[in-house]
Amino acid sequence: MDKTKTTPSPNVVIVGGGTAGWMAAAAFARFLPAGWTVRLIESDAIGTVGVGEATIPQLRLFNAHLGIDEDAFVRATLGTFKLGIEFVGWSGPKSSGDSRYLHAFGTIGRGMGLVPFHHYWLRGGEAAGDLWDYSPTAIAARGNRFARDLGRTELPSGVAWAFQFDAALYAAFLRRYAEARGVERIEGQVVHVAVDDGNIASITLEGDRKVAGDLFIDCSGFRGLLIEEALHAGYEDWTHLLPCDRALAVPSANAGALTPYTRATAKEAGWQWRIPLQHRCGNGIVYSSAHLSDDRAADILLAGLDGAPLADPRPLRFRAGRRKRAWVGNCIALGLAAGFMEPLESTSIHLVQSGIARLLQLLPAGDSPASAAEFNRQTAREWEAIRDFLIFHYHANGRDEPFWRACREAAIPDSLAARIALFRESGRIVHESHELFTEVAWLQVMTGQGIRPQAYHPLADDLSAAELAEYLALARRHAQGVAARMPTHDAFIAAHAAAAPTTVAA
């Protein structure tokens, strides 16, 4: 007799709305088989954190898999397009102004054979010029340009993009999508969680309403109502590695052109973000309370705005880290319930997306301890790889304030130390399958923050000096040509994804 289980648990209960909850609901509505029921519990009385207004290119895949039209999405969320993140002042002030570099999406140059492009650039020395001269995305960002379809070209454009948008509007957009496909929303606050033999049995809402289910998704935010308070997953605190523990957020009026990139500006004990949307600019400061008072942080934030503030700064307290187990029993945590890493590289929404994808791949069929163990293993590896990428920004800084000196002198994970040593020695960057950030991402951040390799790959010497000069010149011309064909970012939005003037004004 075949004893293989084939019937999965049919009732899914999501606790918490916001971006994480409605992303999960929309994905389940799209991909779960017929017969499954999906219900989402949220309360209008409970606000959302809403710090994730900037994303990375992977969100395009999530939306595409849901069948969402990109322009309709940007229009509905009052969004703009994003070509990368500009880092200002991280490698220390310069006499001519703050230092700056771009973590641009897409490619830089074109590799040849076994050798990545940057080894040829390193061989070229000063004559090769700036690394970002070979990035069509970076050149476009500098010129406030953007386009998707560049027409027929001999070579791939090398351009990639993401979005900057209102996270609350994205949640509302996905709610409409999910409810139209059968997801039931239940209004109410959770007052009790019943646990039976390590699993969530049911949830009781105010008014003595009980909601039972087979699979529970915790999107309750920092509190971790199910995963922590009920199931005691444990929390791995990374404050000693990422010391910022507070943030203030404030919207401001737009001033000037809509830049197709997010900006992260280093300040005396943290950094300030700037995210331009169609109707406003999102701003915030992430800082260490051990080095900066709340009042001083607010002063720095407001002094750094491009336009007039539209509200009072909103405070947020957090501990960098993750749940020791994101899947316990029949409960999976997503979003802030799973952990928190500051939005320095816009990874918050991506971690929700990757958690949903991982869950769909390992979807339980009844009791699934092996699936839970694999989910937790993959989750830990992904979070730790992103953590190392964020730590590097702090570790390799060139600033003189006490906070930044402490970050530079602090011990770092062995995995990160090995990566830095490898790049410094030979310009090599190793990318593991579980890692989000690519070789090109690491290249830009390490180069932008002042690490110059002592050598390049020996195979880059295969070209003659004349051939190398021609190869680099062609790569520069290609990047410049791609960017030159783009309209301005404002013009592209006006032509394809502009929200109604009344919506923007609201």
C-alpha cells in the first residue's frame, strides 16, 4: 500500500495585514490549488510600520508572477522607478564635498571568457577611469533618466530597475487583488492564541470569535504574536553587529526632479534615507541611541530634507536580528515577525517575497518537520548573507565620529572578513547560491568604500595593451549610448505611469 501523503492542509490563516500579510494573501490566492481557503485577520486599530518604500529588482518577478501590470502598479502606489542606491559620505568627507558612490542595478561592462569585467578594469589602472562609467544604469541615474524598452540593440542593455512606492498603497493594491480571488478578510484584534502540542490550534478575536486553521502565517510585526509569544521561537540579536536601534520617519514635499534612485547619507551616528515618490518624498534617519539622542536625530533629519516636512517625525525602535526559527509547528513568520534588518539596502520587502517563495516550495502536507527544518536552514543562510552585506557598509567607513570609529573597529563575522580579504588580495568575489547580492553589488560597495585590490586575475593579461584599451572604450561607449537613449525619469512617468493629479495632491 502506498502510504505517501498527498492531501495538504486546506485552511490558511494569516495574522496581520500590511505589506507582508497582503503579499502572502495575494501569492496564496494566485498559486494555492483549488480547495484551499485563505483568511487574513487584521485590525484597523493597529497601524503598520511601513518603512519599506524602496525595493530591489526582484519585486518585478513577484508582481509579474501575479500577472500585475507594472504601470498600473506604479500608478496605484504613486511610485517611481529605481535604478540603485546612492551612498553619500560613507567613505568620509572630501575637500570638494561629501564622497558618494552608487550601488547601481544591472551590469557593469561585459566579462570576457572566464574573467569578470572588473579585472580588466583593474588592469587598466587610472586610465580606465571610474568604474561606474561602464554601468548604463549608473549613468542613467546620474542624468535622472529612465526607460524600460530601449528598442532593438546589438547588445543587451544591461539595465535593471526596481521601484520606490507608498507601502500602504501597495498593501491596499494587493488586498484588492487577493479579495477579488477569494481571500476573506476578518476585522478584529487577537486576544488569545490556543496552542496544542506545539501547533497553533485556533485564534480568538475580540467578541469571543474563534478562527481555526491548519497553517498559520504570522505577519503581526515586531511583536511576533504567534511565532514568539505563543510558540517561543527565540530571537537571535545582531545589535552587536548592526548597532543602530532606532529610526525616525517623516514625509516631505517634493523638491526638484524625481530622482530614479534612493539616497542613503551617512550622518554622525547613523544614516538618513531619501525616497522620492510621485506625491511626496519619504525620509528617515536610522541611528544608534547609544551615540545620538532622539532630539538630536530629529534635528538632523529635518535639517536634511529637500522640501518642507508634511508631518512630525514618527519614531521606531528595533533590534536587528531574526527569529531563531521562522517556522515552528504549523506557523511561519514573515516580515517583521521574522526579524528586522535596517532598510539600508532595501531588503525588507524582498525578505517577505523570498519567504513566501520558500514556503510555496516547501508547502506542508500535514505534519512536516523536515520541511520546517529546511525552511529554517535556508532562511538563516539568506538572512546572514544580507546581514554581512549591511555590516560591510559600517565596517569599511572612512568617517571620524565616535560611532563610525566604533563600527570600523568592531569585530565582524569570519564570513565577511574572508570575503574582504579575498577581494583585497586578488579582486575576486565569490557568490554562493543562497546569497541575494551578486558579484556586481559587492564590487560596487567595496570599490565605493575604498577597498582597492592588490592584484587582478592573471588571465586579464591575455589582451594586449591596445586590445585592452579598445575593449574598455567599447564598454564605455555602450553604457553611454544606452543611457543617452533614455528620456528623463519625470517624462517616462508622465508618459506611462502618472497617477491622477487629484490622487497625487491627496
